[in-house]
Amino acid sequence: MVARLRGSKDEGKDNFPYACARVKARKSSLIPRSQYEKFLMMDLQSIIRFISETEYSKEISELGTKYSGLDLVEMATYESLARNFREVLGFCRGNLRTMVEKYLTTWDTWNIKTVLRGKSYGATAQEILENLVPAGTFCRDDLKEMVTAENIDDVAEHLKGTKFYKHLIEARSAGGEVDLMKFENALDRDYYTDLLTIKTGTGWVQTVIDSFVREKIDITNLKTLFKLKFSELEPEYISEFLIAGGHELSVPELKRLAQTADFEHFLNELKVYKFWPAIKDQAETAADTGTLNRVMSALDSYHFRNASKFGKLYPLSFLPFLDYFIWKRIEVDNIRIICRGKQAGLSEDLIRSMLIT
């Protein structure tokens, strides 16, 4: 069984003033958003030199003897994200710690999915490990135990005592094979259901957090609809992947959208929703470009812009933590997008269009 990160003897006592001060200090060390425009004019090696002088210096130094170029950037950025998020979890106590842990469980879900996908596709243990992000409650040693497990039975054994175990068992067929789509969908539903149980005890802060989670569910469902309508899959198939609890899009409404005749009709139906202006240009050109990358980035930007408005308004609450987690993730994603684009020889304008801003 994996050994999850534990709190201290004082974990029953909230420590909002101390923890909020520390997380705000971490946010102040993020790379200024204006720097992304400068990165677009730099080559890959220049970007690596720049970030090696920021809070990524530890990871760049440690990993620089084994990796180089884009591989070094991708490993170092995810290692930095994992280290920072787990350190934040480590200095939180009481109900605050519970809230942070629930939010960071998304990375446990990510990692378990990655382990099982890797094993199902025959990836090596090293390849799987390089794609893990121990930013949740499972540390790298925990994850390594799962990666090196010989079969699904052994992975399940490592997950005993966690909420993931039940879903893995339920997703197995009589022959022992795991229906990965069923398993991953169960993890996603469980994660959002758990987020909706976060209770701050403060009226307006609670309203903001509930709104954030429900909009996050909307965005997740929209991404699912975009991907599956773009691929022209049957509506019945799409319905299996929808998550209840959204703010603007109920499950019946999502199923109605799934029933639209084709991708063009689907887009026409979206024009009445408040998020449409933020994604209009990217959505209407998706068919021409043959990719949904810009649409996905636009949906994330819309959601994150809304969520980040409240971090400064309620300084002694969960919101500054939410604000930091969002912007750290955006920073990492944007650095990776820029460096991947440079490696692939994409134009500055195309890379810029894929950034989350």
C-alpha cells in the first residue's frame, strides 16, 4: 500500500495567516506574464538559461546531467510544480490542509491514469516515470512502486486503502482487463464530486469556490464535447463521459448539445452561452486548422481569468491557494508550449495563439 503524505500533530488547527503569507510569497516568485512575449523571440537554449536563474534552478541543475533541450525543460518544469505543490500541502494544517489536499488530488488521478495507460501500451518503467507529476498526495517513491508493479493486480494492491482502489476493481472485466475509459471517467467524476464538498465556513468565499468548481466542470464537459463532436462520434458515446454539477451546462443540456447534427451545428448552439465570445475565433477556425489546441487553450484562459479575480479580495482564505495553483500551472504549461513550439519550428504567432493568458 502506498504511504501518503501525512500532516503534523497540529493538523487539527487551521493556520491560515502563516500559510497564506507563504503561498503569496511563492506567487510573487512566478515569472512575469510579460516574459512570455520575450520567450517567443528567444531560442530554446536561451529560454533554458533564463529559467535556470529562476525558481527552476534546482531542477535544472539536478536534471541537467541527464537531460538536455526540450526534455530538460519538460522534466524540470513538472518537477518544480510537483515540489512546490507538495511543499504547500506540507505547511497547511487543519481544514485548510483538507481543502488543499482535495484540490491537489487531481495530480493523483493524473498519475494513476498515466501508470495504467503506460502499462497498457507497453511503455517502459522509465518512460512512465518521466511522465508522472508527484504534485498530489502520492510522492515519487509511492508512484515508483506502482510503476514497477508487475501487473494490474499488484497496482491494485498498492492502491488499497485509497478511494482509487474501488474504481479500479469496478473497471475490471471478468478476464481481469481494465476498461481504462470507464476507470478514468470514474476518477474524474469522483474528483469533481469531492471538490464540491470543500467547505470554508465563510459565506462569500464558499460561493466563489463553488462557482469555480462548477465552472471547472462546465469547461471539462465542453472539452469532452468539442473532442467527441470534432471526431464525429455518436451522441450516446459522448453521454458516457459527461460530469454532473456544472454551473451553466446541466447534463440534459449537455446531452442536447451532443445530439446536434454536426460540428458546425454544435458551434451554432454554443453562441447563446456567456463563454462563447472568449472562444469564438478559435472555435470557428478549428475545422480549417484541423486541431482543437487553440480552443482548449481559450477555454482554459476563460476559466482561469474568472477564477483569478478573487485571490486578493479574501487574503485569509483558500482563495490565495487556488490563485497560486492556477498561475503556477499556467506558467509551467506556457513554458512547455513555447519550448515545444520552438523545437517544432512553429511561428511566433502560432505559438502565441496556444498560450493560456
